[in-house]
Amino acid sequence: MINIRNKKLIVILLTFVLITTVFTGCIEKKKENNKEDSKENQEVSKLYPLTVEDGFGNKVKFEKEPMKIVSLAPSHTEILYSLDVGSKVIGNTTYCDYPKEAKKVTKIGDSQNVNLEKIIELSPDLVIQYGEGKKEVNKGIKAAGIKLLSYEPESIDEVLNVIKELGDVTNSRRKAKILTVEMGAKKDYIIGKVKDEKKVKVFYEIWHEPLMAAGPGSFVDELITLAGGENIAKDAKGKYPKFDFEQLIERNPEVYLTANDLKSKTAESIKSREGYEAIKAVKDDKVYLLDGNMLSRPGPRIVDALELVAKKLHPETFKK
């Protein structure tokens, strides 16, 4: 009888200890969560007010985190989604098609012709544009009390800086750091992979009639150089200059690149152009159509574009 009572007592005590332990654990967990929330709130409060200088030297002060953003460029839209703040984008352009979620956002025109009234109607906290924009649009945005940031990065390193700055502005500094470190590492890996390879002569076609090239200072020019190539239009005047057909034949590129931006444009249609049979790239079947959006947008996919170009210039190197 005593043994039965003792056993019952032991069971009751064990149950009590178990409940107490679980309850205490829940309290401690709640305290931990509260501490994390408090720490996060403190970090945010330390971040703002924040003053940043955009790509054109304009200083903009943010008293608090912008919760509603309008992006006027596909590259900026891609950056915002990569920073996990895509849910804050309430307006973008008709060209903003990546990631797919960006297609569902309210459209306010294209990159060159934006609807100012629609922007103001959306009442964003921040508008981000590519380039300096139009004076009347800028004036209207600022008059409505909306913050405006302008960027026009011209190299991979400048893209990384824009990502870092937008990470600060949107309270996604940690994500921006992770993203830029990963992008920088990939860039360095690709450069290291091709550094000992012989430079390949490359032509990048922007347009056919008239023939236009990717010249010095363009993103594509940098991608070609970093990918172990030599841009035959590197000494042309301007980023996207007209390029003489005679000069194309004379410089004889080993690889011919262009964007897949037209249904009518294929590798075969390029190779069949009059006089193109004399070009080495055509003879060796090295005419490639690449993702035009990836190559032309100075955003988070720019290092993927670098890899794409490098693999076309040095395919055997990347098979090792």
C-alpha cells in the first residue's frame, strides 16, 4: 500500500517538474524573442535618421524606413527584390519583368515616359530612378514630399555600391552585405578562372541597321574585358557607337555576341548576312545570342551575365 502511494507521489512530482520545466522554457523563449525584437527595434532606431548621397551627389535624409517604393528602372526593381523588400514596391515600369512578381505591380509608364500623376496618386515614401531623370518629373516628385534617389552605375563595383546604399535606405543592410559579398566572390572567381587565358577578340552588336557596337564605358565592354576578352570596339567614340562594316571585317572578331531581343534575329540570320562569311566568328560558328536583359541591367544578375560571357569566350576553361 505504501509502495503504491509512493509511486503515485513520484508520478505527481515528475509531472509537476515536467510542467514547470516546459512553462519555464516557454517564458525563457518568450524573453529571448522579446530581446531579439527589442534589439532589432534598437538597430532600426539607430539607423534612422539616415542621410545618403545618391549617384548624382544629391543628399537625401530619411527620418524613418520607407515602406512604399516606386522603382523607375528594371535594374533597381531587381535590386529591391533581391534585398527581400519587393513587397514594398507599389509601382514600377512596363519594363520591370523580373522577378515575375514585379509584373503584377502597378505600372507607371516606361523608363523614359513616366506618369507623374500616377506616382503622386500612389503616395510612395520613395522613388528610385535610373539616371538624372526629367527635371519636371523630379520637381513634381519632390513637391509632393516624396524622397527621390537617382543612380546610374557604370561598372560592377558601382552596382555593388548601389546595392549597399539601398540596403541602408530600406533597412535591409544585412541582406545587402550578404548579396554583395556573394556577387564580389563570384566576380573574383570568374576573373581568376580566365586570367591566364589568351584574350579573345569580341564584337558585341547593339543594333544591325545601322551597325552599332558596345563601346568603351558600357557595361558590356567591362563584361567582355573581365571575362577574358578584347572588345574590338574599345577605342570607338561613345558607349554605343555606329561601327563601320569594313572595320568589323578588318578587326575580324573571334566571337560575335548580341542580345536575343528580336524574334527575327538568330545566329543563322546573322551568319547569312552579306559579307559576314569572311568573319572568323562566323567561320568557327561562334555567333551567340545572349539574354539581353541580364547583360544590360546593372543589378544583382550582372555577375551572372559576366559568367555567361566568360563561358562563351572560354568554354573549355569552365569545363575543367
